[in-house]
Amino acid sequence: MPVEELTPRQIVAELDKYIVGQAKAKRAVAIALRNRYRRQKLPPELRDEVMPKNILMIGPTGVGKTEIARRLAALVRAPFIKVEATKFTEVGYVGRDVDSMVRDLVNVAVRMVEQEKMEEVRERAESRAVERIVELMLRPRRRRSRQTVPPPLEILRQALGMEPTEEQEEQEENVETDRRRLKRALTEQIRAGLRDDETIEIEVEEPVIPFLQVFSPQGIEEMGMDADSFANPFLPQSRSRRVVTVKEAREILTQQEARKLIDRSSVIREAVQRAEQTGIIFLDEIDKIAGARSQYGPDVSREGVQRDLLPIIEGSTVITKYGPVRTDHILFIAAGAFHMSKPSDLIPELQGRLPIRVELEPLTAADFIRILKEPRNALTKQYQQLLATEGVELE
């Protein structure tokens, strides 16, 4: 069934396959997700007026707060990132600024869309990659044939401008026919994996990392760049030669050819739209920035971080290397244990931006037993499969 047609009840049923208990939290995120697809069916003039109902999850460590959000994002194939509120600092202090989480979300969306587009053209890319490998394997033979000195009669014939004889033309046709036959045979062998262990030299494209002189930890982020951008396939590429196996060459060249076949502008455009309309940001450890503002010490920027979060959660525009990104319809799920503080310790404005509160229940001994046995990814099932690879069966 398409994700757009899943009802809240069906979404909860999907989450039940991986998470034990916490029915209230599952119901809250399921309704929030369903409302997103309802909004997309509204008329354009009303669609932009419907804002997401952000969620605040309250519960001790290990009860499933992060897992619920992660499984929800995987279910709907939405861009998802988890960030810790304690990593952010108020503007003017050493640390990350809150805008960086939106840039990280867009990076995730770009990689997601790029992978989807590359899968669509993978068959064509593999065909091109095999052709390049065949040419590389035939190149030494062709190079030696070019360096061969022609016979004296052939030199004389070329000097006098004489036309080649029928016998010579037939020999040239035979050489070309043999080469095509060899090329077809190599192609079939490479596709069948019979040449996987042989080594060849290929040209590898690597992103050029620009030199940046940064005077503070925020310097790169203020420029709209981060560590993920260094691995971005859309950056300028440098070329280097490497000796790899044919199997490795197929994968490397397939990736290169797939990137050539996809349209960069359409990938970025779709990724930005997906981040804006379906992105999910999980803001963990939000209880650690709750509390009154101190004049000194490690708590000096707690309230400042909360105030910096306000425009992002409420809806603003963040400048990224892919262009401006609006946060109006990004779903924010905040979570915290609140052992040393209370949700009411957050500044009132931030509390208002997180209208849905869900308290997760502590796990009991019976819950731990169910966690070991019932979920699809239960530890007991994992170990059964791991030991099965050694021929050991667990009952």
C-alpha cells in the first residue's frame, strides 16, 4: 500500500513491528504524519496555512523515543536527522548554531534523492561501466598494434598513394571482426563475474576540497558548508589513477556513470522540496537546555539556544549551499528525560511551539522480555541468524 494511503491505525501497526508498547507516542506521531498528507490535498491557498503540530516526548532513556521517530521516517522515506540540543550554543559562543540542523537535513535529502535517481539509471550505468572496462582491458593490445612497424611494401604502397588490395582489405576486416568478437566475449565474462579477480588501472574521480581558513568552529557552517559537503558528488572533481579489481572497477565506474546520467539541478530541487515538505528533525536532550539563565558557567547559553530555536521551529528561511530552505512545514519532534527539570522550565514561547506532549511509560520486566522476542529486529532473532551462518540452530 502506498505510504500516502496509510491510516494512523496502520502506521501504528507498522511501528508495533519494531517497538514494544508506547501506544500514546505511536498514536501521536501517526496522526502528525497523516495530517501531512491531508494538508497536501488541500487547495493551494489553504495548504500553506496549515502548520505541523510539533511533538514533545517526555520519558526516561531507552523507552523508545528516538526509535519511534527513526522508524516513522524510514516508513515514509522522509529525510530524517537526529541532533542533540546540547551541541548547540547561543550566537556568540563556541559551538554549533541551530541553523546547522536544517543544513544537515537538506544534505540527507540530497543524498536520498541522489540514490533514488541513481537506482533508476543503474542498468544503463552498469552497461556503460562494463563498456569502459572492456576498452581498458583491450587498450594494451591496441597500443602494441599501433607501435608495430608496417612491412616495407605497405610503406611503399602508402607513399605512392596506392589503394589497398582486396586481400589487404579482407585482412583488416578480419582483424576488426576478431576485435568485436573478443569484445563481446569479454563483456559476457565481465557480466558473469568470471573476471572479477583480475586487476586493471582506472581513473577515479574524487571531490576537490577547497582550502578554507576558518578562525572559529562556526566558520564553515556560517559559509553554508559542513563536513558532509566534502563528500558531495556535485563538488568539482579531481582525477587520479588506481589499480583495482574488475569487481571494484564495476562498482566505481557504475557510480560515476550514474552521476553523469542524472540531472544535478532536478536532484537539488526535489531534495529541497522534500526537506521542506516531509523532513523530520528529532531534537534530543532538550531537557538539558531547560532552566533559568545563568550569568556564568556552562549554563550561560541555555536560554539563548531556546530563543534561537524559536524562529526555526516556528518557520523561517535558512540559507544553505543548495539555496534557501523554509522550515515552516518541517516536523520537529523534541524529546528529553526531564529528570532534573520539567517541561515548564522551557521558555513559554518554545513550549507553545511544541503543542503535543506525550509521556512515554517506563519499561517493565515484562516489556524487556517482549523486546527480546517480539520485534522483527529482536536481539534473539539477530543471534539466531548470526549463528545460523555457522550451521548452529537456536531453539
